[in-house]
Amino acid sequence: MIDDKKVLFSGMQATGNLTLGNYLGALKNWVNLADEYQCFYCVVDEHSITVRQDPATLRKRARNLLMLYIAAGIDPEKNCLYYQSHVSAHAELAWILNCYTYMGEMNRMTQFKDKSAKHADNINVGLFAYPVLMAADILLFQADVVPVGKDQMQHLEITRDIAERFNSIYGDVFTIPEPYFGKAGARIMSLQDPLHKMSKSDENPNGSIYLMDDKDTIMRKFKRAVTDSEACIRYSDEQPGIRNLLDIYCACNDVTPDEAVKTFEGKGYGELKMAVGETVADRLTGLQTEFHRLEKEKAFIDGIIKENAEKAGYFANKTLRKVQRKIGFPDRIR
Ligand code: ATP
Ligand code: LTN
């Protein structure tokens, strides 16, 4: 608890360009959580280097991601938005937790298996230990809840296991975090392959709408979206392409699938694609305008980066000191 509120922690990697999936499935849903929770949203740049990065690009993307958080409507006064690398407690706690995590547990992580298959020339120890750093992120803030997608559930489970193991040895040190489901964020699928999720690391750029795409690009991608030959707009698993377009429409307009189906009753696929494209372009143009405004507000953004790193550091170090004391590291001399 901080100020009588439960703590919520989440993070996003600054690798690749953010997609409509990241926005509708995560960012957009984070906007109002600060009323109920003390929220920490981290740009997890230390996670990013588990895959080789170009330094200038990483630096730029990390800053852009922080500005995107704000442009998406996450209020930097009410939420703590910061870079992982600015709070050294993340790396320090991760080291400690490494010593309380078993190789066998890490060997079961499916993301490690996927990523090491993808980057066979760089299967580094950091990639293997990635979930331990994620556990440190969460446990440092004594987070009660963590909004994560399905693909990160395994990492949240290992976080809970590590925390429980640590607590069973040293007493109640860590809060055991729960997944946050809240209002279910839409799972957005690729426009080119509606059976796979829209993802920033997809090699086919036509499958994803990027948050910085201009209106023409957005309309073109929707025009080319894969549908089917049923020629009927229904919300059903048998029509994954149409269902995905309806999901996108619903998430942007806050309507239910039934309402959306009614809106498009008797209309053709072409019309549906155009309407969804327009809706998305409207949303993203607003976000882009705000992003470009923030780009010019260098001093304002720098101020947020500095203040929030201090704020996050304060809470994180409190937990770190407690952990260090529990495991027997010598006291600091003041
Ligand atoms: P990568 O391709 O690098 O794995 P990603 O695009 O799948 O990245 P993540 O960085 O793993 O995205 O996820 C960031 C957040 O966005 C998570 O909360 C995740 O659940 C959400 N998210 C990502 N893709 C989608 C999607 N297609 N639909 C809904 N939510 C998504
Ligand atoms: N692994 C996550 C990003 C991430 C995270 C976290 C999410 C790093 N640390 C802590 C929630 C809580 C991802 O790739 N989406």
C-alpha cells in the first residue's frame, strides 16, 4: 500500500515500434487506473538489451515510449513513469533473486525458448535470466497487481514462486502479486494473419498498424486486411478476420460486439474496413499530435524523467535495503 492505495506495476519494452495491439491491449487501459491504484509504469530498457540493440536507436525509442505513455493519456503527475536503468535497485535485486531461482525453473520458460530460437547467434545469460529481472521489477514495488498479457503470465507465476520462496525463508518481505485483468483489454490480431496476434516484432509490416502510421498508411493496411468469402458481418470464431476488425472497432469506440454488428448490418466488407480504418486513424492522429507536441517540450519531459526516477528509486530502495538486511549483508554506516 502507498497512500492507502494498492500498488500496480507494469512495464513495456522500448524495442520495435508500438502497435495498435499494444495501445488497445495495454496503454489505453492503463489511463484510468491511477484513480484506484498507485501506478508505476516502467520503460524496461534493461530487458531490451537481452537482444542486441543499436545504442542511438535504443535511447531514442526509450524516450519515445515514455512520451507515448503520456500521449496515450497516462498522467505523469498521477502515475510514476520512469526508466528501469535509472533505478539501480532493479539490477541489484535481480542479482539477489538469481540466487533464489533454479535453473530448472528458468529452463521451462517458453519465451526463452522462442527468443533463443529467433536469436540463435546470441543466446546470452541475460536472455535466460530475463524473468528474474522482471520478478525484481515487480517485487521491488511490493506490487499487488500487474496487468500483463497472456504471454507474460508464466513470468508472473515465476515471480510469485520466487517471492513465496524468499518469504518462506526470511519472513514476509515481498507482497505476492496477482495478475490484473480489469476490464479485459482487446487481443488484437494481425491484419494479414488473424490467427496470430498483432506484434511489433512481426516481419510483415502490413499485418500491424503502428502508432505512428499516417492516415493513408492506416487506410491502405485496413483495405488489404485479410477477411473471408462469407460476405456476412458476424462476430464469430469462424470469421477471425472480421471478428478482429469488429474487436478493433469496439475497443476504439467503447461499444459491444453486438452493437458493432448492428451498426454494420447489411453492409459489405469494404465499408467495414473503411469505417474501422477511419476510427483508428482518428484515434491515432490525436495521439500523434500530442506526441509531437511533447517532443518539443524537452524541459517538461526531462523534469518528469528526473522526478519520477527519484520517486521510483525511493520506493525501490526501501525494499532493496530490507532484502539486503534480511539476507545478512552488512549494515551501512551512516
Ligand atoms: P514483441 O513482438 O516484441 O513480443 P509485442 O508487440 O507482442 O512485442 P509486448 O512488448 O510483449 O508486445 O507487450 C506489451 C504489452 O502490450 C503487453 O501488456 C501485451 O499484453 C500488450 N499487447 C501486445 N500485443 C498485443 C495485441 N496484439 N493485442 C493486445 N495486447 C497486446
Ligand atoms: N516482459 C514484459 C515487460 C516487463 C514487465 C515487467 C511487465 C518487464 N518487466 C514487469 C510487467 C511487469 C513484456 O515483454 N511485455
